[in-house]
Amino acid sequence: MPYSDGLNIMTTGLSWPSLQPGGLNTYFKSVCEQLSSRNRVHALICSQEKPTTSEELIIHNAGDPKDAIWKRKDAFQRKAADLMGSGSGRIDILYTHFAPYGIGPAMEAKKRGIPVVMTFHGPWNEEMKIEGQGIKHRVKTTIAKSIEHKAYKLADKFIVLSETFRDMLHDLHGVPFNKIIVIPGAANVDRFVPATNRLAIRRTLNLPEGATTVLTVRRLVNRMGLLQLLEAWKQVSERFPNAILLIGGKGPLRGELEEKIADYGLSNKVRLLGYIPDHELTGYYQAADLFVVPSQALEGFGLITVEALATGLPVMATPVGGNKEILQGFRPELLFKSPASEDMAEGIIHMLSNRKLLPTRDECRDHVLEKYTWQHVADGVEAVFREALVKDVAAGC
């Protein structure tokens, strides 16, 4: 099929954010929607439910999330084989986003001469290692690494969201740099917009009048740095007794966070909001005075960083992964010196003491409009598809 007529793209992901919240699923949905404005997209997800989408974006339920990982992996392979058929032009390119669900479809694509492009969202097994322990857990991480390694051998091209993950993909899996293209993530700039009346939104969210509000939205797991942020907040709240920290998100760390808040005497200075529904997230960004990303490790890009900036909300972050790349070219002074709690405390106190150093809401939003829209992402992804298709044609000659 000529590229100008649009492509038939098969893409595999984890799930859909309305069914399973998370950065990977938000990215997957957003890029699928953007690509489907110019192509026909078949998206395979692991779910028994089917979200509503446009006519050009067709969702396929390829597995049951309750099944064992190997059953889900096989289910994705069977669904992909069925959709690819004999390979006579039904699918032009395979675009995968999660190694366990991408490996089977990639094997089927290779049988039919269909080019494979994989997006590396992070080292699955390394993330598992950080969040667990024991022999059984070690066995799981070993299996995960094996699946990743086999999957990545099948790709013609890789897309990563940051230079950090480019280097990690090369170091951990030996992927040559000339196969890896960096395309940063993005924010929905139509949805994440500055508020016309911040005071009204703050009242709706029951935020204290006149309080300095610092927000973070994270999965409540160790590598996200929330324990370190609480440690830092002890110092911040001593200097700014009228400041309040809002922590959005759910996860296994909640109990420990509650204990630390009580131990530190921060019960009136910190609110654990729990999971913030998608439709409420913009309001929290709009109401806050500062957003903080305290990640300690394996932060591939930082979708929340560009979402917050798109609403005009200044962001401070640890110099980890993609956040460093987002802020370095914008306002490097918004990066903490390190992921340590004392450096977070020093950075936040410095900025809240010198508010004129913070970028304006227009400056924050303009940075996103210039570099981090889904239109930018789709243009970059389609360029990678073109290159993979040209190489595939040349190889077949």
C-alpha cells in the first residue's frame, strides 16, 4: 500500500488508561489515536472490556489479564496471526509497546515479512527487581529478562522516549545505536490547558485559601521517590508552614507513607489523594503552585511533567531520566542537584523563597507546544515506519 494512502498498522500495548491507569497506557492510547487520524490502526490490548474509539482505531481484546503471563503472551500471538492472515497486505507494519505482548506478534510478523518497530518504555525486569525480593521474585525477573531479550532481537527499529532509555536499551540488550530513534513523549495540549479561574478550581478541590500548594502524581512504589519527598517536606513545612503537599496515586507504599506522615507530624501538611480520576487531573494541575517529580530511578520520560507544564504549572524534578532532558533545555534551575531528600528540600525552599525565578504559565505551556505534542510524536513515529518499510522493500529486492 502506498504510504500516501495511509497504512494498516497493528500495534500491541498493555491496556487502555480508562481500564488500567498508567503512563504506558496513556502513551499507547494517545499515539494510537493520533496515528489513526491518518492510518487504519488495529490495537491489541490485554482486557476483557473494549473502550470506545474512532472508526479508524480498532481495539482487539487479545488476552485475559487474569491469565498467567505465558497464556497472555500466546493469546497475543494467536490474535496477531489471525489479523495478519497470509501477509498479503492486510497489515503493513507492526508497532509494539510491551515486550511480553509484543514478542508473539513480532514472530508472526517476521514469518510474513512485515517490518517490526518496537517502543522501549523501560526495562521491565529491572523495574520488577526494584519492587520485590525473594527466590520466587528472582525467578520472575529472570524470565522477564529472557522475554525482553528475545523480543528485542525481532525488531527492525526501536523508538525510545529519552536518551537515557536509548543508552539503557543499548547497554542491557546490546541493541546498536543506529537502530534506536529518540522521540520524546507528549501532552494532550487541548485537554491540559491553563485555568481561566484558578481560585474557583481551588475552592472546588477544597484547598486552603492562600496556601502554597505543591502537587505530585505518582504510582505509590519505592522508585518514585515519595519517601524521600516526605523527608524533604519536613524541612519545607518548617520554612513555609502555610504550604501543603498533595500526593495523588495508588500503590503498595500507601501504608508506609501514612505512617511517615504521622511520624513526621505532617498530618495537616500532606494530603494523600489516592487515585485521581483522569477527568479530575487537569483541575489539580491548574490549582497547584508547583509540581514535583521526585523519581529515584528508571524514569523513562515523564508524561506527567509535560502535562503539568502544558497547564502552565512549573515543575521541579530530580535529574533522573527523561525529566532531566525535558527541563535542561528549558530551565535547568528547576532540576534538583540529586535525588536525595536534602537536595529536594533545598531546591523547593529556594524556589518558594524566590518565586520570580519560576517560569510564567505562558513560558511553561509554550515549551510544551514547541516540543511535546502528540502531533510531533506521530510525525516522528511515521518517519520511522517509512524508514523501516523502505529497508524492507530494499531487502526484498
